[in-house]
Amino acid sequence: MCGIVGYIGHDNTAIKTVLKGLYRLEYRGYDSAGLAYAESGQIKIKRAKGAVSGLNDKCKQIGPQTLAIGHTRWATHGKPSEENAHPHVSFKRELALVHNGIIENYKYLKEILKDEGYIFSSETDTEVLANWIEHAKLRYDLALEDAVHEALKGVHGAYAIAVLDSTGQKIVCAKKSSPLAIGIGEKEYIIGSDATPIIGMAKDVIYLEDDQIAVVTKDDLKIRDIDNNDTSYKAEKLLLDLQAVEKKGFDSFMMKEINEQPETVADCLRGRLTAPGPEIALGGIEAVMPSLLRARKIIIVACGTSWHSALIGKYMIEGLTRIPVEVDYASEFRYRRPIIDSEDVVIGITQSGETADTKAALELAKTKGALILGIVNVVGSSIARLSHAGIYTHSGVEVGVASTKAFTGQVAALSLLAIKLAYRLGYIDDEKLMDLKDALEEIPSQIQEILDDSTAIEGIADIFSQYEDFLFLGRGISFPVALEGALKLKEISYIHAEAYPAGEMKHGPIALIDEACPSIFVMPKDNTYGKTLSNLQEIKARSGRVIAITDVVDEDLVNSVDAVVVVPKTLPELTPLLTTVPLQIFSHRVAIKRSRNVDKPRNLAKSVTVE
Ligand code: F6R
């Protein structure tokens, strides 16, 4: 969940580079931040509770440095505080370490270390790891990299670590289950828990594999395998540019990302709709198409916003292909003894490609012989690599903690998958295929139309921003859109919001309705429209205030509601790609009216790499 940055090189820019990287990685955790460097044979650290700016203030006096490691934290063990912030210096000040992940057996290791006279100054598992490595180093008189190798043999859990010692000659990195990237620049190396701190600094990057150890000096990078032998590595081109991590004139990353959706959805569709012949081209799944077409059932696992797109995928895939689809929270899946076998297909949907629950669910399904597909945004991420096949969403770097463009990218990818399967299985003919493809092609410009009208949506948000409770309602494929609308509102504005299928209202939730609890109906004109309109009237009859998101100008509706947003018309299967966007704009505006930090909502982290 946390962010790691490291720099080693011939320039004296280590502190500046690490701070810059930490600012870029702040979306991964913003409880506290810190950095370490070595000077005159001694380890020095600076740490601060809260945002990276606090750390920046403390680093102003540091002289030129050629190596440093830094960290931005999302607390797992121990509250957010300066003492619990990383880096952690080992007890005898031999080394400093930053860590992303969880050391499962830290209590056991701590007891051993306490018996050896170690005293701890924080509540973290990370300090235990620092001391555990130091203990190996001193006990066997080892070089830093050998001590890391030796110590990790006794460690259970997930980690990405960067370690330096008091000599200030090298940074040693290792990983298991948590990602770690090393950018290869001109006479310098930049380490990151993802590629964002590396963008603009290096053109080539390597992603460390599980159980590998990297030894990085000013002039050299060596990778060792699980047996501590040198092993070869292949660098990849880093294709992201600086624009990906800048706000491009918007006030927040979230607003920038909402506005990028015409482009990002187009990127997801690019080349896939226009391939020669009628078929949709999804190169990443072509090899496994025979198994997919034979699938007895599809299970989709995901978390949060990605789980909402999974639900939309269920409506799309079942509706178009008649293949049964189950959707499960990844965190529930593995503990419910799921029934899966080799005739099933399990799809993991994930923006980051690193979500621990989703990864664990897919790993379990893999052991049962199921075909694993990943619908993933981050290229080369852990879930992309563990999947047998998959579809990249090509949404670009998403910095805002609340997912927006990644969600529409996932829904676009799912629609491509559903249409492709339906056509191959013979459930849709050439004409229907062309209708769907044409409709998809129009989506980016239709999203742009909604964005062009965002002032009207913001006006509605201004009127409704004072309420403390909201209900979001929809039927069919619009129900998951309602869920996503409620999640967006609660996570960035901290307003209580719930979503229900509109037909469920009268079975309980309608008791909440009064003037103080507005409802937002997601109700494009599909086969459920008439029923949803009746549900809406039931709310109005109980003095509830109502906002409707629809795609028709219907007098009955306009006369019944307090506000209406009309999105462009598309095919019923694709409406989530449009009805979601006004909800994103609405939530963003309400949060801004309440002076919330929309990019970094409290208690949240972007990449949830712990279970
Ligand atoms: C909410 C949000 C989260 C993520 C969830 C899964 O706006 O972003 O709910 O969707 O943590 O993350 P990924 O998609 O990276 O697996």
C-alpha cells in the first residue's frame, strides 16, 4: 500500500529525486513519509507524520547526496506517527530499510531478537525486519546483500524492500508478492514501488521478480536469484511520459482523470474494433479462445470499484452470451471454498494489478486448473503476469485514489469481451455485431458531450452538497452503476451513501426516505425504465428529493424529479459507460464543496497490497 523510492548515482541529487518520487507516489499512502541516506559513515534519517510536504520541510538543510531511500506510508502495523514512519534504522545503526507489505511472522522474529538484546522503538513489522537483517549481517559477518538473502530465508509474508548501510555504497532491494521497479538512467538508478517515480528519469526499467535480490551501486546493477547466484535480466522500455503524472492544468488528478475518459476509452477500443473482418480483435486472449468458448461458467473476482465493473460484466456477458457468470468479492472468494474446476474461467479485474485479495483469489483458482484471465490496467503488474491471458484496459496512470477512468476502461474491455464471445458463439449476427461496434465507437465522443455539460451537473451538486445521506438506485445493468456512484460519493466526500436495486426499496430501505435523504436514480430508457419510474414515484410520494440520470427527455420524469441529467443515447448494454460519468462529476463537486482532498481521501490507499 505504501510507496518506495530510491536513488543512487553520480549526481548529487539523491534527496531531491527521492522527494520528487515520494510526491508522485503519495497516492499510495499519505499517513507519514521519510527518507534515509548515509553520510560520513553514519546513517541519517528524516521522517514526518502526514504528507510528503512535511518531510520536504525537514530535508531543506541536507547537503548533496548520491544515494537515498524514501517511503510514503499507509499504516498497517502501528498508528501513523513519526516513530512508525519508514525508513527504520536497525538497532545497532548498521542499516536503514523501507518496506512495502506485511511480515506475517514478525512477532516470532521479534521475540528471538529481544532475547538477543534488541530493543525496539516502533510498533512496526518493518523495524523487526531491519533488525533481523542486521542480526544476520553481524552474526555471520556478511555483506549487506548476503545479509538480506540470509535473513529473508526466515521471513514469511509479502515485501518489497530497499536497504542501505552506513557505508553509503549501495542499495539492496528484494521482493516477494509486492512490486518493485528499477529504472536504469544515465549513470544513475531510480527505484520505485511502481514506475511513477522513474518516469522522466530513465527510459529503461526492470521489474524485479519474486525472490530476486538487486544490488545497485552507482555504476552497476546486479540481480541475484533465490540461491544468491547472479542472474541475467532484461530491461523493458518505459513507455509512460511525464504528462501521465502531472495534473495538466486541472485542480485535481481526479478531475483530470474524469476528463481523460474520452481518450482513455478510445485507447481501450483502439485497434480492437477496427481489425480486418467483423470480429473484435483481442490479441491477449486469442490463444485461449477455444477454452473460453467452452467455458462451463465464468467467475469474476475483484474488489471495490473493479468489483462494480465485474457486476456490469455479468450483465453484459450473461445477456449477450448466455454463459453463466458469478461475481465475487476477491476477499470472500477464497474463504468460501469456491466450486471451480478446469472447465471454468476465472477473470480478475484490477486497475493496479497488485491488489492482494484479487491476486490470492486468482492464485487459488489457478491451482484448481481454471483458465485465468486478467482485465488489468497496469502493464506488467503481478496479476497481469500470473494470468494465462488477458485484456489490458490502457487507461494510463491513475493517480487519484478514487478510481474513475480505470473503471470506464474496465467496462469498455468487458463489453469487448462479451461481444466477441457472443459473436463467436453465434448469439449475435453480423448486424447486431455492427450495431454494437458502431455504438462503442461513439462512446468517447458521447462522454465528451457529458463533460462539456459538467457545469450543469456541478450546479446540481452544489444544491445537494449539504445532505448527509444519499441513496443511489438503479435496476439491471444500472444497479452496479448506482453502487459505483455511492462508493465515489462516500469515499471522497465522507457522506453516507448506499445503493440498492430500485425494486428492493420497498422491502426495507424506503423507511429511510424523508426530505433529508435524497435519492439518485440511474435510469436510462431500457427494459426496466417503466418499473424504475414507478419506484421513483414511490419515493416522491414520501417527500424524498430525487435526481435522475437518464437518456430520455420524458415529461413524466421531468415533472417528478428535483433535477435531471440527460446523457446521450447508446445501446442498453453500454449505458454504464455514459451514466457513470455524471456521478463522478457529482461526487467530485460535492467533495470540493466540502473542502475534501479528492485525490487523497482519508484512510484510503491506491494500491491495496495487503489482505
Ligand atoms: C475506489 C477504488 C477501489 C479499488 C479497489 C481495487 O475508487 O479505487 O475500490 O477499485 O481497491 O483496486 P484494483 O482495481 O487496483 O484491484
